[in-house]
Amino acid sequence: MKKPSGIQGQPASELISKRIAELGDWRGETLARMRRLIKEADPDVVEAWKWMGTPTWTHDGIICTGETYKEVVKLTFMKGAALEDPAHLFNSSLDGNVRRAIDLHEGEAVEELAFKALVRRAVALNGAGGSRPRRKPGA
């Protein structure tokens, strides 16, 4: 199994836990809840700390990142545009050709079963070697 990546020898899981604790508000609670759901959806997920402080979850490639801003917790799925989203969880970054994101504001929750299914689809896509073939125009 690939080792989690962190900084200065600290495991990524510790850095993510520290970030959650430092937030100390609804954003920390939200990030902790989403982290739990990701781990429940994929017990083999690997936590990483990338791009100077972004919690990242991987399995055969990046599943998603968990960014926190003043007004939103953003879960960005690196190959989200290639994922089926029947529950319409994606509500941000919808114009891009690759990424899709879920923005959660204070008091908002995500449908847990649908989110776990989305994580599993992202893992399956990573394991299948990337992305679905693009349709030809007019097809």
C-alpha cells in the first residue's frame, strides 16, 4: 500500500485532523463529516496533504480534495465531469471539462448514500485507467 504523504514526516491523516481542529467551527465539522463518509465509501482510501495544505483523498489517483474557505467547504472531484451524478450533488465548477465540485455552506448537508456512491464511482474510474471516452460531436 502506498504511504500517505505529508510534510516534515507528519502523516497526512494527522495534518488533516489538525486542520479540522484548527478550523473549530462549522467548516471543521463539515470537513470531518465528509472525511468520514469518504473513508466509509472506500476503506482503502489514502489521505494526502498536497499543494501547501490541501487535504486530498486518493485511490489509484486523486478522488477529491477538501478545501475550506470562509463561506464554503469545497470538495473537488478531479475527474468529476466523467462521473455520473444522478443525485445532482455537483453544484460548482460545472463549466469545466474535467473537474466538478460540491460546495457546502453552513447548515447544508449532503445526501450520504449518494455521496458515498459518487466516491465509489470516482474510485472505479481511477481504477479503470482514467476517463470515459468522449462522444463524437453529433453522436
